[in-house]
Amino acid sequence: MKRVTMTEINAYLDGALNDRERAEFESMVESDPDAKAMLAQHRQHVEELHRLYDPVLTEEVPPKMLELLRKRNG
């Protein structure tokens, strides 16, 4: 039996698999308790990272940083 890789888990969670790949991945995960646990753990990790860091995406860029970027890009 083929083992699920972290690359596949990341692609699955990122929505990067096509329909066939997604179906194959889900079938592999359903038949492998270790893969199922690894997917659940990684999904939880990704959700926690989003909870912690997504708010930063809506913060304003500090004026000093903008000034430095403008000077650098001239």
C-alpha cells in the first residue's frame, strides 16, 4: 500500500488536487488509520496557524516600514 506523503496532505488541504487526485487521496486516507490521524493533526495545525496569523493580513503597514520601502524602491 502506498503511504500518504506530507506533500499530498498539503496539496489536499490547499485545494490543489484535481477531482481524480482528491478522490484517490481520500480513498487512501480512509483505508489507512495512520494517514487519517496524520491528516487530522496537520489540518488542526494549519487551522491553528490561520487563527494565529490571519489577523496580521488585515493590519495596516506601519508608516516607518512604508517609508523605508519607498526609499529602497526609489
